[in-house]
Amino acid sequence: MSEFKTYETAWCPGCGNFSILNSLKTALEELGKSPHEVLMLGGIGQAAKTPQYISANSFCGLHGRALPAAVAAKIANEDLTVIVNSGDGDSYGEGGNHFIHNIRRNVNIAHFVHDNQIYGLTKGQASPTTAEGHVTVVQTEGNINAPLNPMLLALASGAGFVARGFSGDAKQLTAIMKAAIEYPGYAYVDIMQPCITFNKINTFAYYKNAVKPLPEDYDPSDKLEAMRIAMGLDDKIPTGIIYREDKPDFHKKHVLLKDGKPLLDQERDKGVLDNLIHSFI
Amino acid sequence: MYNILVGGAAGQGIDTTVSILEKLLKRSGYYIFTTRDFMSRVRGGHNFSLLRFGTEEITSHSYILDGIIALNEETIELHKDKLNKKGFILCDSSLEYSDPDLNIIKIPMTQIAKELGNIRASGSVAVGAVLKLFGEPFSYVEEVMTSQMKDKILEVNVKAADAGYKSVESLFEHLEGGFSDYMLISGSEALGLGAVAGGLKFYAAYPMSPSTAVLEYLASVGNSAKVLVEQAEDEIAAVNMALGASFAGARAMTGTSGGGFCLKVEALGFSGIAEIPLVVVDVQRPGPATGLPTRTEQSDLKFVVSASQGEFPRMVIALRTQEDAFYQTARALNLAEKYQIPIILLSDQYLGDTTACVKPYDVSKISMVNYDTETEGDYLRYRLTEDGISKRLIPGKTKHLVAADSDEHDERGWITESATVRNQMVEKRMKKLDGLCDELLEPEFMGAENCTTLLLGWGSLSGPLKEAVQTLNRNGGSYGALVFGDIYPLPQKQLKKYTEGRTLINVEQNATGQLASLIRGETGIACHDSILKYDGRQITGEEIVAQLLEGGQKS
């Protein structure tokens, strides 16, 4: 029995978020985490409601702003397992700047982007990953903006853990999530999921047919190969851990954090304040 | 009291010269008050500092000069008319400027420095010369320079100062002051130090003039003070980082100027509804938009008291002095923790960049408030309580689960659209203001108790107002001033006591009289006249006096 309970949800029946949430709970359980050790954050959107639906510490913040809050929470208390769940609009649109710069910052958190290539909460407008030509209530003549390639962006920005999952492959997704949570740095996972209400193009059947797990002998340490895969030149969309590089994270590099004591437990040496005051005399 | 101006182009070393000079003069016993007037450029243009020093407290800058240290001819042209009769101009022999009516003292500063082997030591020649001109001893030079310079350039600079000292004759007498054991600190440094004293653990900011000095000060002391300082990718990230850190138990603050504050506004409301303690510093500069980046204004008051959509309790504290900047910042961090609200600190370029003497801070005056560490029974993060304050536990430090939500939420912190719960939560949050209002600090009254004219001001105008009231009353005037520190919610006891039957004149560094408008809106008390200045340069005590004696502008 998982310690992680599911609360009443407001997602549409059949939404890909249910299986993502299930994989997340399984991953946390299999990693032996307790709810009070875990902090789940989201911004705004259907995916960003995930922290509301799982029994853990939760932080449902502002649209696009889950990442800055998440990395700062981890900086404050590294004993917390910090996980962001947010959608493609939240992560790549409103929060695009934080996405890029937190790859650079490399704080030890996991970032799960539920990518259904559409805006769900606001009912069906184009997201940064919506395909060209996709007709929506706003893009009435079809989307004329090129979709973002977030995998390639992440790799180009120097992300150390880049993976792609599919909500319809729970086993693989759980394994990816476990690896992401365990990865000592910023771990980014784009999770393709159907929006059964507002995306009639990228349906479950579409994804089911489009995805192909990476071969078992795939070497995720080969960055050039990872970038080639991320470019999407192949017929199928590869899923799995596309790239993984071990490198020091923010905490390991920061003079105040590298010894492993959480910031909020650090006491100032006695006399420091008096010395600082005295330095102005 | 003496007043000197050091001026030149950006990049000529004005700041270094002034910072050594002010420390030497303080070491000698003087009270110091140094303002900085500079342009938004790294090289060229015209920058100057005004260094006022005397044997009593000084609270305002002044444009009546005893001396000008001119690093270029433009400085002489621009400022010579402000010299006293006895005043001097000190400049390098290479300047061709001449005027028989002026006492121009030329010394070959560059040549002396060159001969000593370091052309950059020319500023120290000027320092030495100024000391001699004011009848100061040379004895503190080495001690002060040791604290300011790297070892390898120390000797040449001491020699340069000695050469400067020997190249002039004294013009003024040394005055004996008792301030050598005072601190000499800028408003922004005082704010940063106050934050450390208030238990700050996390500061995130994006560089923006004139708030960058706070960021740089905290970065310089962060390692020893155990404050993690992070330069964020943008202002929005900075404030959301502060909220994430605060939620997780690290006392947090973010700082910016008006433009950056605009970007942080949504997060201010998030702090309000999610009841996450937050302190936001706004070091004001003239707006709107980019405005005058390196200059001063008090034009963000009405913005910050209402910034963000929706209604939530907040507090705004205007910092008045280098003393306030320390104590009120520490207090803000504690009040934010106690009431779980956002608190905005309003500073400005004038206060932030001005260095002044202040009595060494007494840390024992700061009372620390801490979050709760555990609770019995079921935990409700937003439990409805008498005073509106619910226990704040820290996630991971308790077996209980802690929630924060930017949506309206129930007592557990879960999203709700219940009309009943909505009303309860709005009322719970606003109720926190009752407690807060009970501990507001009334504005400082200065001047004659039975005055006929009452000046109203806030924040950094405190100093110029103080000087103005003293001058006016010394010359037979009947003036008082009320100067607000805590400004929102607006403390009203002193207002009610002092405004009745008096002529009320608001003095503000903005174009629309924002304090007068706030007072009128909150109390119905209307000012009769106003003195407003919005050219980016702080009004002096002398200018306030002059405007009052000529008759204030009609509001």
C-alpha cells in the first residue's frame, strides 16, 4: 500500500494526468519516500494541480513560476525531495525563462512537464508545443507559429538529465521518474499525454502509434546522439532517458551548501553580527 | 560645519577619494554626511559627491560649499557659484582654468603620482591636501588607508597623501567632534545589515539601480552571515524564489527598484493569500518606466500600497535614515513572520547611497519571531483563529503536511470555491491587520510642539525636513514636522494630535503629493499647501526653508 494517497481530482475522465499521477506515486513509493519528505510544486494549469491531488507537502504557486519557488525551497532545505509537475504552457510559455535558467542553475529537483500540446485549463488554445496548422478557438486559421522543441532546448542549454515519457507507458514512465528523482541535479522529463477534451489531433491513439522506446543498448551519455534524437528526425518519437551526465549540482558548488547542512539549519557564528557592525566604525 | 564637493567624470575615482576622505574625517571626530550624485554611465559625464562634516548631527546635504575638489574643468564651471567667500577650489596643475576672483589651489597631483610610480594615486594627493586645508592631522592616514587598500598600493598612496599634505597651507581650523566611534554607513548597507540582524537566510534579486547596493552588500557578507544570495534570472524569479525559500523555512527577502517591483507584483498577492512571509525592498528612483536610473524620487508610495490584484493585508514601511534602514528592516522580517504577510520597505537612491554617521547598532533591541515547530493533533495550515494567524509549520520539519495555494483554499490549504469558506478566509486574512495596527509606529514629530505650521513628509525626506525645521525655528519660525516611517496601514494618532488648527504642508519628492493623498484618503485630513520636487535630485533643508519663506506652491 502506498503511503501516498490520491485526493479527489477535477481532471476529465480519461485524462493522461491520472496515469502520470499513478506513476509518480509508484515511483515515490518504490524509492521509499514518505509524504512529509516530499514537496510537490506546480504553477497553474491542469497538470499544475497535481500537488493538490497527492498527499505530500504542496505548493501551488503562480502561473509559470513553480521552478524558481522549487529551486529556492531545495536551496533552503535540501532534505526535501522537490518535484515540479506542470504543463507545457506553464513550463515553456509563461515560465520559459525559468526553464532555461534553472537548467543552468542545476539545483537537485525533478521537473515533470505534462505535455499535451494544448492549453487545457483555459480550454483549448495553442501551447508552445502545439503543431503548426492545428486549428483552435484562437488559432482559427491553424497555428502558424513553429512548435518549440523543448528537448533540444534543454540539451543545448546544458541540462544533465533529459528524458521523454508517455502517459500510456506507465512502466517506463515510473522508471524514468525514479531515475529523475534520484538524479543529483536538475532532472527534466517531458511527458507526452493526450488531452482528451481539447486536443483531437494528438490523441491517445496518435501517441501510442508515434512513440518508440529507445533501444536497450542506447548510451545516454552520448550528447551528440542525444541531440540528434531530440531533433525529431526519426519517424517515431523516442522515449526514455535521452541524455544523462553526472556533474556537480548547485549545492555541491555553493560554498554555503556543499557540506550538506540545510541552509535553514545553519546558525550564524557568534560574534559575526557584531563584527559586521564594527566593520563600519 | 564644512561642506566640500568632489566632482569629475565617471571613472575618474571620485568614489574612492570620497570614501577615504570621509573615513579620515570621521576618524578625526567629525559627523559625516555624504551624498552621491551620479549619472547612469560608466565613463564620462559629470558626477559629484557632497561631503558635509561637522561636530553635530547632520541630516541633509547642502549646496553651499567650502571647497571644490575638481577632477576636471567642468566641475569648476558647474559648481563655482556655490562657493563660500572663503571657499577654495583644489585641482591638478594641468587644468588651465583661471579666475582671479576664485581661490584656486593647483597642485601637480598627476605628476606627483607619476613620480611615485602609480598614476592612480593622484586621488590620494588630493586627500592629503584636503586634510591640510582643513587643519587636520596626518596621523590617521596610514590606518585608514590600510583598511581601504590592498597592501601593494598602500605605501605609494600614503606617500602621495603626504606629498599632497605638504603642498598646501591650512585654510580652516580643525573642529573637535565626538563621532570617531560612530558607524559610517550607507542606507543600502544599513538595510542589508538590518536584514542579517533580522535573521535573513535567503536573498534573491536581479541587479537594478539603485537597489544593487543591497544585493552587493549582502553578497559580500553572505558567507560569514550564512545568507545565501542568489542573482535571479529576472525579477519575477527573484520574488518567487524568496517565496519558495520562505515557505521552506528560510527567512527570505528580495530587493529591486520600481521597475522590478512592477514585475514582482503578482507574487505580492500570492504572499498575501498563501500567507507566506515576504519582505520586498523597493529602492525608489524616478519613473515611470526607465525614468532616471541613478537618481532619486518618492513616487512609488501609492503604487506599492495597492499593488497586486485582490485584497490582502500588507504593510509598507518607509525608511527614513541609516538608523531606520537597520532597525526597520530587521523589524520587517520579524513582522512578516509574525503576521505571515508581505511587507514592503521603501527606500530610495538618496537614502540608499548616502553615507552618514550613526550610533553603533544595538542588536539587543531586535526581538526575533520564529515559526512554529510542531503542533498537537490535526494540523490545519490555515486554521481559522481569533487573530487570523494560523500556525506555520515548515515542510519536512514535521510529520504533518504543509500546503500553500495561490487559489482560494480551505483550512487545510486545498482549493475551494465555497462561498462560505471564501468569506471566512478573506476575513481571517484581513483580521491580521487588527493586531498589526496595534503595533504600528507613529510618525516622528520634530520641531516646536505648539507650532503653527506642520510639515508632513515621509521616508528619506526626514533628514532635510529636520534641518529645515531647526533652521526655521532658530530664526523665529513656528514649525513642526511629522515624518512617517510606518506608512501603510497609516498610523493616525499623531496625525490627529498635531494637525488640528495648523497649516499643513506636505513636502514630498514626487509630483502629485502621494502622502497628502494617502492621508486625505485614510483620514479626511487635507493639506493646505505642498512643496513637491521631482527632478531626480533630493531637496535640501535649505531649499525647503527657502520655499517656505517665499510661500509654498499651491497644491
